[in-house]
Amino acid sequence: MSLHIALALSALVASIVLFLSTSSRALAIVALVASGLEVAMALGLLHLSVARLPLGIVLGFALAVPGALAWLRTSAKTATSAAAIVAFVGALQVATALGRM
């Protein structure tokens, strides 16, 4: 298992936990969709491209922003940990994509 797949799976699991443990599910749904797309792309099941913009940056921001906002809004330990993982994976993905440019 590569690091990219492991990070995508950890973001997916954390997004599911965040979705199940928070009352405000809008941010969790965005993170869940983005992490689901990440896993599908990492496993080679889906190939997407966006003109003039690396998809890693788009999906990274779709993970980092909701993760950070959910982390700021929640007080439960489980939801805080899940939000931190989602935000970290998204920020790492954005940094990696920007480093390749």
C-alpha cells in the first residue's frame, strides 16, 4: 500500500467518523465526497481532470477547509480527532501539489 492510498483511506475513515459524530453535517459531507474521490483516484477506479488547475489542489482544499472548520466548531474528542486528520491530509495534499508546480 502506498502512502497516497494510506492517506486517502485515513481521510475517508476520518470523514465518515466526522459525519457520524457531528450534528452539523454539511462540512462533513464535503469532506466525505472529496475523500471518496481521493480513494477512488488513488486506487485507479476513477480518473478526473480539471483544466488549468491541478485536481490535487482542489480536493486538498475540499478536505483541508471543512476539516479545519469542523475542528474549530466541535468539542467532542472523536470529532476533533477526525477533523484534525481530515485537515492534515488536505493540507498535506495541497502542499504536495503546490510543490510540484
